[in-house]
Amino acid sequence: MPGTCAVGVVVSRQLSDDTTSNYGARVVVGRGRVKDWFKSYLTGRSYCIIYGGGKTSSTIQVLCSVPQGSVSGPSMFILYTAELAALASKFGVKLYAFADDNQPHVHCDIGDIISSVNALEECITGTAIGQWMSANRLKLNAEKTELMWAGTRYNVANLLCDHDLSVTLGADIVKATDATRVLGVLFTPDLALEKQVTSVSAKCFFQLRQLRRVRRSLDRDSAATLVRAFVTSRIDYGNALLANAPKTWTKKLQRVLNAAARVITGTRKFDSGLSHILHHDRHWLDVPQRVIFKLCMTV
């Protein structure tokens, strides 16, 4: 059976119950002043909450991790997990790492799917990610771990019919899913974004229905602020992925924009002047132009 496919696993990790050491303590960053700076950043930290008009909770010493919201936190985490990609590459596995997730994946020919599954299992539970997690007092969160085979619809459908393409991670078996969320974007095995668009549209229309119920109690500026917070922000998130997308997808999001403009202005569905409201009153771009604008701002 000709063709290629890719298999990816979203591996979620969490702290073990006995984690007491700071995650940055093992990173060797230099000597002298540089080392002293990192030591001062990683030790002697405390945490408290201010509430109720200036009241302060009891102070807790931060014995592990780094202070929440710290400027250097992301950079420290990159240093902390830098060796994972090198460990995974020994098995021919590529890896993307995020805050609490790893995404190992393998691109293979159809005839090599069994060896690819074995490589993934060995990489995750064996001498790569598994041992690294154990050494750093982390554990794999099997409940949040997802497996997805990516390829053409024809290839993926045949693969799932002819083979049991689940991955065994210790005592847990992770079966292939028909959709997975990566950084808030919903992908299907054919890497189409139709489910993502449908999901965003449904969530936006739900928020618009809630706003319409209280619209009479809001002035125009307040309504516009709520629409930006709950509707247009969802439409714009990750929309650069919709470059050259089919019009059937962008039309779904355009209907959301149209409804949002009508909620702000208090007009009804079949009232005239929608184009003027969108382009002259609200100064909004249509969805295809919003995608192009995002690409221009990104590139």
C-alpha cells in the first residue's frame, strides 16, 4: 500500500508526589557571577496572595519550580528541557516541547508503521523521555496523553481498519484519536481545520447569544469591549493557519463577525447596511483579509 504518514503523541507530564527540588537547580549555566545570579533566582523565594483590599495571606516558601509569572521562567524551562530533543533523536523521533507537554512524532512510510510505533514506545517509556522524567521527579500523565496518525484521509482510514495502531505506555494503552488540540487549535488526522472552524463558530455564537440577552443593559462601547473579549479574539487566534482555506470555512467565521456587529449596533439579522456597519462603523476586515493581515504582521 503506497504512501506515507506521520504519527504523533501529545505526552502530558506532571510533578511526582515527592518532588521537592527546584527544577532549575540541575542546569549548569556557568561560573562566578552568572552562576550566582541563577542561584539567587532559584533559591530563597516566597509566595503570598493579596486579597480583600490589602489583606495578605500567610507566606509560603517556594521549594520547587519558579515564581509564577516570572520573566525568566520560560527561558529557564527551555534550559531545563533542552536535552529532551537530543534524547528523542537517538530513536529517530522528532520532538516539540511546550510548558507541560511533549509532542514526539515520527514520519514514516506505510510499510514501516510497526517499527515507528515501537520507536515511539521505547522513546517515551524507555531510555529517553521516561528515564528523563524519572530522573527529574516527573511522571507521565496518561489520562491527558493523546495519539494521532496524520496523513491523507484514505491512508489513515485504511491504517486504522487494518492495524491496531495504539501505543502502549507502561500499563496504559493510548488509542488513536480523531482530533487533537495543539496550542488551542484543533487538528484532525488529515490536518484540516474544519473542526477548528466549527468549534470556534459554535463557541462564538454561544457567547453572542448570552450577550444579546443583556444587550439592553449595556452601552455601545461596553458591548464592543465584550465582543472583542469573547468573540473576535477567538476568531483571530491562530487564524494565520487559514491562509488559502476553502471559502466554506471562512464563511462560517464571517457569519460570526456579521452577528457580532449586529449585537454591538443593536440591528436585526435582515436589516440593511451590514457592510457599512462592518467596514465603516466598526472598521473591521472580513475574515479572509484578517488572515492576510495576520500573516503580514507575523512574517
